[in-house]
Amino acid sequence: MEINILKVFLPSLLSFIVGIIITPILTNWLYKNEMWKKKAKTVSTIDGGGTPLFNKLHATREVSTPRLGGVVIWGSVFITVVFFWLIARIIPTDITSKFDFLSRNQTWIPFFTLLAGAFIGVIDDWFDIKGVEGSNVSGGLSLRKRLLLISIIALLISLWFYFKLGVSSVNLPWFGEINIGILFIPLFILVTAGVYSGGVIDGLDGLAGGVFASMFTAYAGIAFFQNQINIATFCAVIVGAILAFLWFNIPPARFYMSETGSMALTITLSVIAFMTDSLGEGHGVSALLIIALPLIITSLSVIIQVLSKKFRKKKVFLIAPLHHHFEAKGWPAYKVTMRYWIVSLICAILGMILALM
């Protein structure tokens, strides 16, 4: 038990330290190369409507704060994973082998997912900053293209789950294991795309970082109690990297997480949820509905706003997503952020309870 606790916390600490060290280097490069939008967002990403309130609140920050801050997160995770993997091979002992948490049966898939999401996110952020002919107004990849790429990644991973790991069921509290056969594949894709849509939560200084830290902490705890120690360690390493990012992202933010961070984290979160479900004899997917509730509510607020404007010709919120609605009502941004943190922490605790029932 003691060595497992050390295995979870020491890599997480290293990930935090790595993030703190690499951030000044990344920050200098981002500011030197002006890696921010050259034009403030003027249209909604979904329905194309005007966003005058958003422009009033955020126009200046949009064109003066660098993007690509998510590199700190996945970069720190990558360095930490590779460090312990190399140490276990350069100095092969029982201790170094124990601390190597990159394993085929637990962490290969989420690690691949994190890097794949990060890579696509970097491309989107680069286009968003530099612009590309034929893209949408903001300059990045269109929502349709991003969802297509996310769905392809989810399809590949779901096929691995279904055919290689033999997973075709989900566990539901009080109902037990429900075998859904081949429908597991579309379910996996829908869950991944749905959680990804919650990435719009990256809109206020410190907001996304705090929320994601709570969610991955919850799954670290779930995996630990399922004795999936490598997954628990991987989640803890992500938390350490997020905290390093958050250190520099609290108001005033030095940079934004942007797509390379939010895409990597959201789709990895979905994979972790499935890894801690039937494979871990828990309720990881069901718990996701509670643990990721801040993402779900934020995404639903955009959908509700779009549908209401289309069919009722009225807005439900002053601005969507929801956190901007509160901001438009006069809440200081730090109050919105910290209340989101509180809600996400409560959801994380409730989700852990459900997952381990």
C-alpha cells in the first residue's frame, strides 16, 4: 500500500515541478512570437450569431493573451512518463520498475489519447492564431472538422476496447453489468464527443484548470481503489501538470489553455471513465455524468441558447456558455471561477462515491 501511494504522488509532484520549470520557456516563446488571435472573436462557433456582449467583455484579452498554454499540461505529462520509463530501463531495479506506470493494459490507451488530442489541438490553435484559407471566421478548424477528428480517435479506441480487450458492457449502479454488444462502439464515440463539447468551459482565467484538476483527481481516486495503480498514477500526473498550468493561469492569466489543452483533457477523461468501468469493476462511465457535470452543464447551455434563438427567437442566457452569462450579469470573473471550482469539487466527491458503490 505504501509503495502504491508513493507511486501515485511522486510522479505527480515531478509533473508539477516540470510544468513550473518549462512554463517560463514556453511563455517567452509565446509572447516573442505573438501567439494570440489577431482579431477578437465576433461570431458564435455554432450558430454564427453576433456576440456583442462577449466582445465587450473579452475583446482586449482575446488579442493580447497567448494561446497554446495547454502545452504545459501535456508536455509535463509526456516528460514525466518518459522519465520514469527510461529510468526503469537504464537502472532496472524493483523500485524503478515499480515506478514505471506506462503499461499496455492500463495507460497506453489514455497516453495515446492525450497526445493525439494535443496534436490536433495544436493544429487548430495554430490556424486560429495564424489563420488559414478556407477556414471559419476565427481561423481555426471548424467545429465539424474537430468533431470528425475526435470521432475518428474515439472510433479507433472503441474498436480496441471491443475487439482487443473484449469490452462490450457498461456497469450501472443498482443494475449491474449491462451488455450492449456492438452498441458499445457508438456509445463510446458519443460519450467522447459529448465530453469534448464541454471544452468550451475554457473561457475565464483559471476556470478550466481548476475544474479539470478536480475531475482527474476523482478518477485518480477511483482507479486507486480499483487497484488500477498505473491509471491512478497517470491521472495524478495530469493533475500535477494542470496545477502547474493553473499557477500561471490564475488572474491575470499568462496564457490560455486553448484547444491543445482542452481537447487533450476532455477526450482523455472519457477514456479514463471507460477504463474504470467494467474493466475496473466499477461505475466509471456512470460517474462521469456527475464528475463532468460542470462540462455537461456548460455544453448544454450553448445548445439551449442556440435552440431557443432558432425556435423561440429569444435568448435564455445573456451569453452562452453559462460562465459568461454570470459574468454578463455582473459577477466578477474570479467569483464565477471559484464557484465553478467549488461545484466541480463537490461533483468529484459525489462521483467517486457513485463509482465505488
